[in-house]
Amino acid sequence: MPMEPGDLPIVDVDVPATWPRPLADLVGRLADDARRAGHAPEYYQDLDLLSHKDIVLAHLEGHLVRARHHTRLLGHEKDAIRSQGLRLLNARLVNDRLDQAHALGYLSVAEHERLRSVNETVPEQRGWGRREDQVCLTLSAAPQTHHVDGIRRLLTYWGGEAIYWQHCEGSPALAAKLRSLGAPSVVTALLDLATPVQEGHSVFPSVVHVFVGKALGHEPADADVFYRSPIPPQRIESIVSPGDPAYDRFPDLPRG
């Protein structure tokens, strides 16, 4: 019977003490090699490390890796994630969110119809087709401190890129409405990254680059995770918003 997350050790790229010893030893050697070669830590993404990716993933087998999903959520959506987990992005998910928001009175008939009409175009015209059938996360908490601008829109406009992407610039009234809905939220999830080939998960830059970047002392080192499996509720570690200490300890994150 497969183990649940409580039975599996958790790896956090920001916390070296959580790294499995074989992984820590390998990453330490690679970081030492980079230092001896005079490689600047901030250019960790340029290191020739991809030949070590498979062994790093092997060292992560039997572990769950902490990652963060930045978004903006209504109260019932937080409840749904706690009970159902994170679903893959697709047209059905978007329509479900729009329909629920309309049914609960958050969207008017006109707003609902306009947002839904964009979602019902072909994927190439939606603007988010390349993110379809995946959950997007960051491997490190670094964006919350060092690259807040990279996640600001996700935390400011309700619905994620699939809903807000076409309205931030060209639809002032609708953009204002999307800014008024929900609360900025960071969903922390626990991922199995050890089987990326089978599941089609991808990490950019690679997992090995992020670990080595951290070992070199470059705190902003991070990666985008494109996770191709739904994340079940037992792998949702937390959901935090303004007012929660785990959110408020990052003073530059959006509050409203």
C-alpha cells in the first residue's frame, strides 16, 4: 500500500537540512567544482549540470518535494482545494470556477458570459494553452522575497492566467472586478518529482540547477514546476493568505 505524505520525508530546496545525504553530498561536490572554476553563484543556471539530473531525481525517490502555487482564491475555492486538491488547468476547471463564482453572486451575468466566452475559444487563442493539463508551481519560496513582481499578477487578479490574462490591460472595469475578488493565496503542495518521464512533469531550470544554486549561496535560486498530475488533498500542506503569519512574514506580497 503506497505511503501517505505523513510517512514520507519532505525535501525543501530552501532548507539544506532536509536534503537526503546522498543528494547533499552530490550537490556539495558540484557546488565546490563551480567555485573552483570561478563560477558566479548568480549564474547557476548556466552551469553544465544536466548530466546529473537523473541521479538527483533518483536521490529524491521516496521523498516529497515542497513547492508553492501562487494564486487568488475565493473562500469556497480554498475549501475545495483542501477537500479535493489542486486540479489540472483545463477549460473544464476554468468554466467550473466561473460558474461557481457566478452562482454565488461574485460575477454578474455579463461578466460571467464575457469571461466564459474567452475560455471557450480554441486553445491557441486562449493565451494559456501551453499551461494546459498541468499545475504550475515554484520550487522555492524565493519569489515571495526576491522576485515578487514575477508572481504579483497571480496574487492580484482572481482566476489565474487562464481567466485574467486578456483583461489586465484592455478591460479596465473587468480587471478591477477581478482584483476585487478573493484573497491572495499561497498553496504549499508536496510533489513526487522522482518520476518525471512517466508523468511528464518538467522543472525549469532543472532540479539539479536549483539545488546547486542554493548550495552556492544564491538565495533567489528557483525553478518553475509544470506538474502533470492532479495534486491530491493529502498532499496540500497549507493555504495561507494575508492575516496568516506564514503569509505576512513576506512583507512585499500583495495584501489586498
